[in-house]
Amino acid sequence: MTNQLKDSPLPCIEINPSTPAQHGIIWLHGLGADGHDFVPIAQELKLPTHLAIRFIFPHAPIRPVTINQGQTMRAWFDIKSFQIDREIDELGIQHSIQQVETLIAHMDLPTEKIILAGFSQGALIALRTGLNYDKRLAGIIALSGFLPHGESVIANANSINYNLPIFIAHGMEDTLVPYMLGEMTATILKKGGYGVSWHDYAGMSHSVCAREIQDIRYWIEGVWEGASPSFPSPTKDGGKG
């Protein structure tokens, strides 16, 4: 169902378990999409019902996006160019971080039971929010995104989330957010002491594949049930996006 959480600046889709929620996932969509984009994943993950997970899929604010000729669309921040070393819309990023922090505060769950997840733009916001949040979280899922100025972000991160479990995944055929940026992000975070679980998928572009969803499920179960996730051996093509 679609709800505006109390005191939240963001409209969102909220999916609640049949029993009182014990865990929560806030899932942030990519550029030009909205919260509906990842709603199906709540079922596709096939997570155990005893985890009693509340899913929140917020809609990003509508704003002009420079790379799309200034057209307005849902975006967590502006993208000024396709250059890797482009100027970052830090004000837009900070505004979105504040909005996600408000969602966390109003989930009515202990923060250590909450996972932040995001795709592309949403992955950056999930990482930036999680690394700087002032309460311990359960983990972060970052799909097909990257962390600009990663060393600086880590140097200024909140120590309470040091060594946080982080699932990072990227398609090897991604031309929108090049694969090397996802790999670089995983390497930087691992060197920074975080519990990185890195996954790449041959044949996958800027999308999500069935194998990736399976790997996310194993990782979430490991985080919340206290066991090391056991991932299947990778297949040749890694699945289709």
C-alpha cells in the first residue's frame, strides 16, 4: 500500500508483514524511476516469513536533471555530466540523506534491524546515509552504483557503523555506471574495514538479474540470522538483467 510515513517528507510504498515487523528494509530506486520499481523484489527475495520484514520504497523528489536537458524527474540528486570526475551535487545528496534519515527514524524499529538498499543513484544515497548515520544499522545493499570520493567519505564516516556488512553488486556489461566504478567502490570500502560482500555478473547491464536477487537473499539471511551466507558457485553468464 502507498503511505506517507508520519513526519516523513517522502511519499512511499510500504509493505508490511502479516505479523508485527521485526526487521526493515528501505529500498531506494534509481534515476527517473520511483518506489514502484523495486516493489516486486519484496516477493522475489523469498525471505523467511519469520523475519517479519517491513519494506519501505520511497519516491525520490522531482527535480531538474542536467544530463537530461534539465527535464524534471524523480532523482535523489542532480547529475551534471557523464564524466567520471564530474562535479557532485553535494547539496542534493545531503538533502536526500536527511530525508532517508527521517524514514529510518520513523520506521518504529531498532536501527540495528534496518538495512538500507539502493540501485544506481539510490545505491550512492544508501552508502552515504549508512556510513554517516549516528546509530548502528544492520547493513547496506548497493546495486549498480558507486561512491564518489570514497576515501574521503570513509575518513569522515561515523565510527558506530565501522565494519558494517555491505553487499555490493554490479553488472560487468554496465555502460551507464561503468563496472570499474562498482569494483573500485567495493575495494575502497573493504580497505576501510567494512564487511564487503562483492558480486559481479557477466552479461548483466545496468539492471538486476535473478542470480543477484538470490545472492541478496542469502546475504540478508546471513546478516539477520547470524550465519555466514553461503553463495552458490557463479554460472558463466550470471543471468540476464
